[in-house]
Amino acid sequence: YEASFEIMPEFVPMPLETLEVKRFHSAVRDEDVDGMIERLQEQRKTWQEVTRPSVTGDRVVIAFDGTLDNESFTHGRNEGFPVVLGSGQMIPGFEDKLTGVLAGGALEFDIDFPEDYPGEKMAGKTGHFTVEISRVEEPHVPALDVEFISSFGIKGGDLEAFKADIRANMEREMRRALKSRTKSSVMDQLFDRNTVTLPGALIEDELKDLLKPHRESARQHKQALDEDALKAHLEPLARRRVSLGLILGKIMEAHGVNVDPARVRAAVEDLAASYEDSAEVVRWYYADPARLREVENLALEDQVVELILDKAKNTDEDIDFQTLMKGATGMPSVAGNT
């Protein structure tokens, strides 16, 4: 008989000294803190009904339906639907039609859907809308006073203590984002500078892991899922993760890198710091070996990143805090299960 099976590829990673990586730096400025406070106020705004015509910034609560070629594409009439004018939540032109209206009014209008609209049946087509105005509401943003500040757990509602607490939280998130961005720079170099022949079985296993959340989401929302198209879209990411997993494994083996329990504990405590009962979150991680293993993988990757940063050619790069946080997406393991 004959048997065919795949084997792990044999390769030697590029010397770490030949890599060129970036270290990113940033700082939380006073205006960043002020901007965060304004966003917190905005998040707690309330809406009060008014009898005047609607203006940009108001919330208009409507009942509407839409048809295309005399066929409903809104699944009938939608009641109590809130639209904030100027937010861009609706297709272009829709919110303009709701500007200057009064509660109790009714509208009928046509709007062209954009050519790149996600729904193929409606892209580039003209939809007909029938709208009734239930009410018009204006926003009321809470004042930056003792009551507002105290609601965040700041005793006495002291403004300076509030700002200090916000800055501490922002700096913690900034450190995570900087770490993630620097780590991405290192991983990009490892991926670009090392050529690895990837076993198809590993790619398929990685694709299965990447598909799981999409399948679950489709199941929950009772939507169809084109797995073949999604696989084609996810395959480059799967290849990258498998490749990095193999490369990191070789580096760990060559340099004797093993998981450091102290670092794992520090990583868990850092993840738990954002929660009110951080001790309970720490216990939650240590209660499940699978959950803890995810943190161990991250800790191992961090150890390898530090090793590479110590040996590679480094370039320091400053980045504005707002720009940094816009691109921050958390710190999932970039190489899958290393």
C-alpha cells in the first residue's frame, strides 16, 4: 500500500539581527482628555420632544416603508424608527428630507441608492419611501458638574480627580495600542522576510477556526453564509497566521523561549484592570485552562517580540494619540495557537 501525508516544513528563520522594525511612541495630551470628557457627556445625552421644525442634530422618530418596483424592501412598515439628522445613518439624501419637518407630518419621496450599496437588488436603483413623523426631539447634553462627575464614582465630584482618572484609563489603553502596533511591525517583518512552505492541513484547520464566528453569527441572525466566498477572503489571513505560528515556534526553539508564569499573571491582571471587580476576572481566567492558554500564547508572543526588538534594527516613530486609537483593535494573537 501507499500512504501520503504532510510533514512540518523544515526552514531556518532569517537572523533576527537582519530585521528592521519600528517602535511606536505616543502621549495623552490635555486636549485628548477634554475630548474624552466631551464624548462621555455626549454618550449620556437625553432627548426632549419639541414642537418646532427639525434641524440638524435633532432626532426624528418616524414610521416608514420603502418600495422598489412596487415591492417592499423594508419588510413592511417600520414603526418608532429614530433618525439623528446629520449622523449619516441613512442612505444619502434621506436625512435631508427629514430636515424642517414637524411632528404629525407625512412625506413621500424617491431616493437613488448608491451604486456601491451592499444590497445588490437596490444598488443604483430608485426607492420610493412613505414616511410619517411621530415626533421631533432635541438633544440635551449633561453639564460637567458635581452630579455628572460623581456618577463615574469620583467622590465629591472633583473635576481634577475625574480628569486624572480618565487620563489613567486612556494611558492604559494607549500602552496596549502601542504594544499592539509595535508587535504588528515585528510580525510584518517576520512574515515578509521568511518564506515557509505551508502544509495544507494547517491552513484548513486555521480556516475552520476563522470561520467559526461567522457561522455562529449567520446562525443567530438566520442568514445564509457563502462559505466558499468567505474562505477565499479569509485564506490570506489563515496563511499569515499559520506561517507566523511556524516561524515563532522556530524562534522559540532556537532561543529557548518558554512561557513565563509571572508574565502570564501580569497579562491577566492587565486585562482585568478595566473591570470593576478585577479580582473576579482574574479568577475567571485561571478557572479555565483554555482561556488561560490564550493569554499564555499572547505572553509567549510578547516574549519573542521583545527578543526581536532587542536584536533587530529599531526605528522610533511618534504617533498622535487619536490616530493611534483609531487603528486600535485590541490584541488578539497574531499567529493563532503558537
